[in-house]
Amino acid sequence: MDASHGDLHIGAVRSAARKLAEKYAPGLVELVDEAARLHDCGRAVSDENHELVGAKLVSQDETLRAKWSEEEFALLVEAVREHRASTGRPVGVVARIVSDADRMGKPEEMNPLRRAYLYGLERGLAQTPDEALRRAAAHIVEKYDDGYGCRAYFPETSAWISAHYGPIIQAAKAGDWETLRAIAGV
């Protein structure tokens, strides 16, 4: 997996998901943690439609099926399938928690702009560091400045998005590349 979806990201999603679960689904914390751990497992096969690939992988895993009740297993599969901000439509609380947690994280380990920047470089979507930064900033503005990334199911997520994406959006709209470079750590 690429750095933007590797161990740091998975750990951050798990941490955010556990915090949300402790408040909104205290009886499902371990299930939420499992779903957060597995939410990007489909990326091992394909980035495109990774949420559908991941849901299929999870649904076929007999070890996971044996670990959880039938109802819990269905919630686990839904969470993997519906976690993506751009395409997911989570209904259950486990899926909603994982979807929100996927947009949150630990900015001290890897902030959202740095993640998008690295993703562009690693995927060859940008040829130069400056181009990668422009691409990453534009992506965040498109996704989080009243875009699909703003959809949140819990107030903590909305506050997190505002606090961590707001300064990036403001700097991008102002063309403040010095601030964007500082935020991205480049």
C-alpha cells in the first residue's frame, strides 16, 4: 500500500473510529476497530473501487465470518463497502463511524495535504513536487469546500474537517503556496 493509505493512515482511522464508537456505539467498539482496520483492504488488489473489492474480500473470509455474529458480520461488510466519502452511503452506525473516521486522523503524523501530496507523487499523477502540491490543494478544495467530503454523520467529524481542512482551503484559494508548502511539509 502507498504511504497515504499505509500503516499511519490505518492507525489514525482506527484511533478516530474507536473514539467515535466509545461515544456512539459503546457495545460495538471492537467491531468498529475491526472495520476500521479492514476498510482499505481492497487496495491490495485495486485502488479503483477498492471499497467494493474490500467488501468482497471480507465477505469471503471464513475466519472473520466465524469471529462475528451474522448481524455483526453484515455490519462489518457494510462498513468496508460504504466507507468512501465519494461513493459510500453508510446506513448503520458502524459504517457511519468508519466513513467519518476515514476523513479524520492524526494530523501530527500525516496531515491531509501531505497525504494528498504523497498520493499524487506515488501514483504518478504529478511530475514535479510543485505540481503535486497544486494537485493536492485543488483536490482538497474540490472535496472539502462544500463538496462530498464535508458529509459527516457526527459533530466531531464536522469540527475536525473544519479545523484541519479549513486552513488548507483558505491558503489554496488565496494562492498562498508558502503556507501550503509548510502545511504539506515540503
